[in-house]
Amino acid sequence: MLKLFKDFLRQYALRTGKLRSAYVRTCRPDGAEFASFMKMHGGLYSVGNDVAINTGANITDPAYVRIGNNCTLSDCTLLGHDGVVRILNNAYGKKLDSVGKIDIRDNCFIGHGVVVMPGVTIGPNSVVAAGAVVTKDVPPGMVVGGVPGKVIGTTEELVRKLEAKTDGYPWRELIRKRVGAFDASMESELLSMRTKHFYGE
């Protein structure tokens, strides 16, 4: 019965865009499924192909956000406006505005806890490390981290570093066999090998 309800809720939410909170809480969509939902119903300016968006991503002004192909957004925050404007307008009798686009180009990863400020372009081929606060454009092919975000390397350097790290793992052959969609039996075997490696028997 619960499975039927989840299936109905998933199909209804994906078709209509309604019951988003119930859909996220009950169906727990993965990043690819939620990106499809956001592409159809999230109000984003545009979303490319092969995109994953975690359900915890906070996009304050989706109409100003463009996401390219092959991008992943972890539980990050994309700010499209400066919230202080209302206070300043009231306090100083002004008519101010402060908004900006967020343009995430192809092949980008935005890590957990990242805050991207209005008016920023990221990438292409860039990585924003967990916890970074991005206040200015990220050049193509760079890894950015820190507060405020600064270039800490190139994506090519990161690939070489991760290749060397992967070659040192006992489960490297399983990683090399990974293809496309989630394979529950492979992931279970990987989990077992990793915990044994980290903590012993």
C-alpha cells in the first residue's frame, strides 16, 4: 500500500509540480530525479542535461539561475538577491535594488554548504569545495574553496590527485567497473570493502 502511495505521489508531483514537500519527504528522490522535477517545476531560467540537484539545495531566486550540462548541486545555497535592500529602503527612504544572475556552466560541481552570491558565473569545468562562499566569478577549469572563495587549484590537478588516490584503494577495480545508473549490489559490496578498510574486521 505504501509503495502504491509513493508511486502515485511521485508521478503526481513530477507531472504537476504540486505537493513538492510531501514528494521530497516521502519519495526521497535522488539528485537526478529532483533535477528533473526542478527543470519542469522549479522556475529556473534553464537546466541542462545530466544534472543532479540535492533536495537540500536552497535556490532563493530560481528565475535568475541557469545550470549547464553535467552539473551537480549538493546541499548549497544560491542567492539571487541581497536581502538588506528592504531594510535600507525603509531606513533611508531609498528605492534600491540588488539582484544578480547565477550562471553555472557545463561540468561543474557545487559542494555541500556552499553559498553563491548574486552576480556570479561558475565554470565551465569548475569545482566549488564544500563550505565556500563564492563572491566573484570562478574561472573555467578551477577548484575554488574558502571564505571568501579563492582558486586553490585546477580541475586537471584535482583529477590527477583523485586518480592516484583511487589507485591506492583496495576497491579500485569495482570503481573501474561502475557504469551509469546506481547498482545496489555493487554499492553494497563497496560499502562493505570501505568499512573493512577504514575500521578493520
